[in-house]
Amino acid sequence: MAAADTLITPSPVSEKIVRLAGKAVCEFNMIRAGDRIAVGLSGGKDSMALLHALVALHNRAPVRFELQAFTIQQGKFLASFADVEKHVAELGVPWTMVEDAPSVRLVQQGIAHGCDVCSRYRRRAVYEIARSLGCKVIAFGHTADDFAEAMVRNLVFTGRVKPLPPMVSSSKGEFRIIRPLMYVREDWIRDQAAKSAFPIVGCVCSLKEGTRTKMRAFLRQLSSDNPHIYSNIISAGVGVWNAKVQAEGGETDDTD
């Protein structure tokens, strides 16, 4: 793992994305002095933008912290990660890929399974690799779009006002999970990915259409008439999350 004071190659990610990521980090005290942060790279543009933003913040933050990128291979990627590996190396960030045998076995044996199973297997694997890397903080690339969609989806399908937590502790308190891109719109990342030629590796899951796809289309349609749709939903979600934290003294992730 790179030392905290190692000079990491400057990132070309836009100042807007870095500024909004920095806003989230400061607002929720996501990153603290001495943190070792495991940054999840899924092969998509969002997680790559997250890594770039954290590299930029690393070079200017008043506190010292370390970055370690990782990828979980679940047998569903559509291409090699060779370009991703080269790109991350150019940023000066260590990267490792780990194959999750139980996930790969499901695919190889053709066992039907839903997103919930895949997500549960992936979360277990994420904790295992973060532990092996000596990282107590795990960063995911969920965007403003993801936050808004999760908020509305939970309201519509579960009858609960349950936002995606900006920062949360694993149920056993071992890890701090952070989502620094919570204020960053996916459209901005898409533009940046094109300008910076981010290496992207698709996943078979991204080709499927379901509830999430419909919810995304619905919110995009609303935002075409009201550009504040996403920020309003996120603001409401943050308010609910803050109230929950104050009432319960913290929030934990219930998926591990």
C-alpha cells in the first residue's frame, strides 16, 4: 500500500466533481487522519470517477490518508481489466483483484440467482479484502442519481422513507463505509469519463432492465422539467438520515 505521503499522480477529473466530493467528505467527516481507504472499482465510470476524485483530494487534503483500489471478480465482467490496471497504476494507487469463488461458481454452474444474492456475496467479499488490506474505510461510487433512486424506490416499494446512508458503520463496527459522490450527478461523470477516456469494463448485470432502470427513467423525466428534483430528494434524505443518527447515536449497515 502506498505511503500516505507518497505523491500520487494528479487526476484530470473535473474540479466540479472534486469539489462536490470534498463537500460530502467534509459534511459527514468521511475521511480522517491516518485512514486507509479501500476504494471499490466495479469497472464502471462512477467508481473510476470516485478514485480520481479521492486522488485529487489526497493531494490537497489537510489530513493524510492512504488509498488502495480493489475489484471483486464475480464472473460477470465482459472484458479484461488490463486497461483498468494500467490506468490505476498511472494514478499511483495500488490495485488488486480478487475472485470470489462462491459467486463465480453460481455463474459457471448456471444457478439462477437474483441481485440480492449477488449483492450479499459481493459485500462479504468486500469486507474480506478490506480486512486483508488493513483498510478500515471502504469507499463506494454511489452517485446523486443512486441516492435519489434509492430514496424513491424504498418509498414506493417498501413504504419507508429510507435514504442510502452517506456514511455508515458495518454492523459489527469493523468498517466505515463512505459514499463521497453523493452530490455528483451521473451525467457529469459520463462527460468526464468521455473527456478523460476512462477505461470501462462492462458487466452482464448492466445489460438487464428492471425496477431500477424504470425508476431512473422516471426521475430523469421529472428532472427535465424541474432541474432541482435530485437535489431536493437528496436534501430530504440527508435530513432523515441525520435525524436517525441523532436519535439512535449512529447507523449501521445491516447487510453483513
